Amino acid sequence: MRPDDLAWLTATEIARSVAHEGLDPKEVLEALRARIRRLDPRLHAYLHVEPKPPAGSGPLAGAGIAVKDTQPVAGMPWTEGSRRWRERVAEVDAVPVARVRRAGATILGKTNLPELAAAVGTTNELGPPTQNPWCEGVTPGGSSGGSAAAVAAGLCTAAFGDDMGGSIRIPASACGVAGLRPSPDRVPTELPEPTRLSVRGPLARSVADLRLLFSVMVEEAPPPGDRDRPRLRIGVAGGSPLGVDPGPRDACRRAARALAQAGHELEPMAWDPEPVAEAYRVVRPASLSVQPGEAEEYGPAVRGLIRRGRSLTARQYLEALAAGRAAAQPLRDALDRRFDAILTPTLGSLPMPIAEVPTFLAEGWDRYTQFVLPVSFAALPAVSVPAGLHQGLPVGVQLVGRERGEWELLDLAEELEAARGFGFVRPPGL
């Protein structure tokens, strides 16, 4: 097998080949490092690459994991994309990082993100913006944009991100990979997160890899794969008052047809993202307000958000958080009373040129994030599944499940992934 072919192996394939075919884990890691050296100077998916990451031993030996730079990895920079933290080096691993290391995976480096993860693109003052592997000059999404780009370009086996307002699902859709937002508290964190909106999760080139990595992150064995999978009732929200671009809208329709052909029962449902977006315009600045130091120590993209958050009262913050949860409650009710899962487009728009990425929390941002943000406030798990291309750019669809229902949700995502026109496709020229 050629080195480039080794780099495109999924974690599931690597585990099988190491166990049964004599594959040397070091060969896979060297293939990944060679691709990083060759391609990352153009893509800028990484903020830091380990010069000689050691191969581990265990079920994930040979899998190269990239970690978003919001999460600490012992001995590596931990910048959060901010000049304020440019010199910081982590002393301990994040909990899921420690767990995949124990399983034999190798951490290749830290991936790029917008400053303090507060944007739907991936630019900061520390270096060039991350490019979408499908088209130079186009955003990979954010805030886990470096992680998604690295996965899509074959610069890692899989990656870790985190998702507060869509930050795993947005770049997964924009780069054409799979991304899982687990339920809150499923993946442990050693860092306080008072809003209970942000969760850690994996991005990968297959749903099988999401399942494998999630099982390691939560230290829980997945259910047996040969069990019967039931016929489900699925609510379909293909539009909203904000409007949806043709690419994402058509992807959702194709997904609905594929799931209906697989025997599931589908029914339209309403989707109103605007009240949740209004709540997030208060909650997110409040969450940034606790950053240490003065606002002027941070870059222009977050300086104003920090100031805005510090001008809020506790009552304003708590009222907004409660209003956002109340506005998202109909999603939980729909899954409790009527549906087993919900299908939507992942994004309301195609990934756009980097210079045209909507300003965070400003006009246009709410249309882009209209399907991911309400799920965060509803505290539900969701997975973005690659759904082909529109005008040469990736589109994704989102499947939403019941709280703590990740295994059933991943079953459904894997079923959709197997349908024609869905699943990961390598970007041209890479």
C-alpha cells in the first residue's frame, strides 16, 4: 500500500489491519506526517505539529488524532487561537485526550480555530486562515475548522473538536466529513463550562470512526452491531422563516427520500431558530466575559464580545439562557412524544469565501447556523453526515436524537451514510 493510501485509512480500518494483516502503526503515522509536511503549508489546518509523535500500543495504535486547540494536550501549545495565550503550554491532557492515548492513538498536533472559538470561520491573529480542502479561499467553517480540514485532507485519521453553537457540525458539513455533537456531560471535561452548551466530540471520515472514538471518549462499549434496527418515525425540518439555500435544502430532501426508501416513516415538522439566536447573542458574550485580563489583550474579533459580556447583568444572562432553552424545548417535546429522530440540513447556506463569513452573532450568522444552534440549547445529540456536493462544495445533513441516545443516532447516521450520494469523498487534488 502506498504511503498516501495509508494516510486515508480510517481508524476502524487501521485497527483491523494492525490486528489481522500485520500493518505497522509507525508506517501509518509517517504517512500522515508526510502529508502534513506537504499540504499543511497551504491548508493551515494545524497551529502546532508535533515533530516526532511516538506510536502507541493498543486498539487505536496507528491512528493519528488532531486536537482542537481549545483542549489541553500535555507538552503542547494551548493557545485557543489567541495572542493572549500564545506562550501557554498545557501541563496535563484533557480527559478524552488521555483516554485515546491509553487506547494507543497518537496525538499529531493542535488544530486551528478562531480566537476563543468565537466565530463560524477559522481565522485568528496567530497565522493564516485555514483553507477548505475542497476550494482554496473558501471557509472550512468553525470553530473546529482546523480539525475538519485536517480530517478531510487526510492530515490525520480523525480529530477532536468541541461544539457550543454548532462548532463541530458546521465545519463537518463545510468540509464534507462526519461530526458528532454528543449530549452534554457524556464526554468528560476538566474545564468548567457554566452554560452547559459546549460539548466535546469527534470528527472523522466515517460514522464507524465516530462510533469507535466516542466509545473511547466515554469509556463505554457500543451495542452489538448485528442487532435488529427498528423502523423509525423521523421528523423533517427542511426550512425555516430565515430561508435555506438550494444546496442544503436539496440535500435534506435527498436524505429524506433515502431514509424513506430504507423503510422509515417521515413527517414534516416546523423549525423556528430566531428566538434561540436572540438568546445566544446574550449568552455567548457572557460566556466570554470571564476570560482573564483586559479586553484589549485579545484580538479585535472577540474584544467587543468580551466588553459586551462584561456589561451584562446576571439577570440578563440567566433570562437569556432560560429563554433559549424554552425556545428549544419543542425539539425535546417532539422527540419525547412523536419522533425517534429529526432530520435537517446541517447549515442554511453553502460554505462561503473566507472574506464573506458572517460576523459572529451579527446579520447572516443566524441564517447560516439556524439548524445547529437550537439543538445545542435543547441539549440533544446530533451528527452531521456528508451529503454530496453542490456547485463543487460539500453539503451535510443533520440527524438529531434523544438525549443520551448517541448509539441509536449513530446507527441511523450509518444507515444514511451507506445510501447513494452520502458519505465521505476525497477532495480533488489531495
